[in-house]
Amino acid sequence: MRSKTYPVGTPGVPWGAPERCLWLSRQRVQRSYHDDVVAPLLASFAPESPAELQRVAECFTYGVLDYQSFGFGTYPLYAVKSKNWDPAKPFFLVTGGVHGYESSGVLANIRFIGEQLTRYAPRANLLILVCVSPWGYETVNRWNPHAVDPNRTFLPRPTSPESQSVITLLATLPTPLLHIDLHETTDTDASEYRPAKAARDAQPLDLSEIPDGFYLAADQSRLEPAFQAHIIEAVSRVTPIAPADAQGLLLGKPLAQHGVIQSPKREMGICSGWTDARYVTTTEVYPDSPGITPERCIQAQLTALYSGFDFALNAV
């Protein structure tokens, strides 16, 4: 872990505008949202692509993030939605890239759309928000350029354009039955993002261990233990499930059940706490374990989607 003294700010003093500007000046584009996300997504809907996907789904933008004033660019926000919405079918919502640097959820969404969406389209209405925070994806960041975590701003008065765009879109749709939000927990959470948050807020540094394996974060008001267990069991065949640490905790929290922690998501402004969906969970893939490849991380995310969808469909 890096030094507990973060290179931006004065220890014990919350950041103001100068510190946020200094933090932003340290950020660099490290990969391309257009090349990695937009291009393959649009290719799935190109005229020469298989007609079945285009028959059952549509790709559209639900907003644009304009970060030109920060020295970056504009970022169209893409969603894929069932074309022939049927009120008699359940509604499944999937979000990825709410923390833009967590790659496997974004890439799993693209893979799901291109390869498996047509499998579920006959039985469910689907909405896939492919990458909620594309600036974070490009700069490999948890925050947006304002040094704000979009995944703490899903609140009645959102304080990030990323969450505001999602909330505005969801206001036009019925309540989903299921919402799965795809995330990762990486070693950089301990080396970069926790120290940055502690410095920004002038709070003690969180020293809890990074879980070594996959786990789920449930909403404490909607645990649905059988749903969570179904996903954990399926994903365990793809990647290891994170064990509790020596104190019996996972990410500093007591286990709600094997491989599952819980939190008050709505009160915390977390994306998967926004709607009144019955089946709610956040996946947490660990990409930094020895032997865990990017492809296995994507497969773990996809397995979580398939198993969660199948459970909800069987429960209808």
C-alpha cells in the first residue's frame, strides 16, 4: 500500500477547489472509451450484423457527458433496450461502469448484448446501461472530474451528471423486477482510491483487507438470500468466492451469508439502491488474484447475469 499521506491536500483538512483541481491535473487518458466500448457496441447494431439482435433490441444514447472544460472530451452514454416492450414480461436492469475503472462489468455488458441478449429477450424486458462513467473508464478512475464518486450520488438530488442521466432515464420506465450492478474490487482500491478519499474528506484511512475473490453486495432492506446464494453458487464454478478475513469480515463488514455482504444502498446513494427492484445485487469481481485473467473476470460477470436472470424468471 502507498503511504497514508496522499500527494494531494493537507492531512486533516478537507479538499477545496484548489485540491480538486490539483487532483484532476494528475489524471490522464489511459485507454479509449470509443475503441473499447462504443465501437464494438455499435458494430452489434450495424446493418451487416445479425438481424436477430436488431429485431429485438435498440441501441440509443440517454445523455452526453461534456467534460471539455476539464481538458477532456464529450462522452455519449449508451443503453440497449428491448425494442418491443411488453408490460406482461418482467423488467431486468443491468448497469456497468458506474465506477469506470472497473473494466469487466463494461466488457461483460458488451459481450452479453452481442452474444446472449436474444436468448433472454423473449422472456424479459431488458435495459443494459453499458458504461455509466466513461470518463472514469478512460482515465481508470473511480471518481468523475469533480472528484465525486458517482456511486454515492444516486439520491433525490443527484450531485453527478452520471447518476442524474441514469435517474432521468429510469423515471420514464416501470420498476424493474431485477437490478444487477456490475463492479470490481481491485488492489488499487487500497493503494489509490481509499487514500484519495481519506485525503479528500479528511477522514481516517480504511485499512480493511481487499477480499481475495468474488463476492456480492446486497441491499439490507431486500436481501433475498436465495437469489444471492444462487448467483454465488453459479459463479463459484468460474472464479473463487472471497472468504472472510481473520476477523470474520469481508471488506470490513460482517457476512450476511456465504460470499455476500449487505449495506443500506438507498441511504448511501448507491446505484443498485435507486429503484424498488425486488432482486438487487452488486457483483464484485477481484481481478488481481494470481491466475485470474481478464477473460475469467468477464465470465464471472456474465455468469452472475445469467444465474440472476434465470432465478428471477423461475420466480415469476
